[in-house]
Amino acid sequence: MTTKLEGPLRRALTIGGNPYVLTITPDGLTLVPKGKRKGYSLAWNAFVSGEAALATALNASLMVTPAKSSAPERRTPRKHSGK
């Protein structure tokens, strides 16, 4: 039997050696670095609908920089106007 979530449930955890506080509410979840006020929030609707996965994929694609070409960059010489 499961218990209905009616109020916030807080748990401490460590991620990558850093302490965080996870808060689960009926509206969603929030992960905040311990001692801070702002963190990462995720509404249950976004989680279930797939919007969260789409946003994560979009952010990841924007953070990747295109690979630089191994060919040397060519510059076009400027024509001197002689004025």
C-alpha cells in the first residue's frame, strides 16, 4: 500500500561529493545545493509529458560546439583602394 503525498518530503543526498537537498511535493520535485535557495525544479506534468526530456536534449545540443576543421583557414586578400 502506498501513502498519498500531501506535504513536502525532504531528503539529503550527495552527488559528485557535493551535498544536495531533494524536496518532493505534490506539484513536483526540487534539487537544491545544500545551503542555497535556488536549484533545479521539475513539475510532474513536464516529467510525465516528456517536456523535461526534450528540454534536456535541447540544452545539451546547444552546449556542444561544432568541431573545428583540420584544414587551415584561408583568408581572401583585400584589394587596396589607393585613396
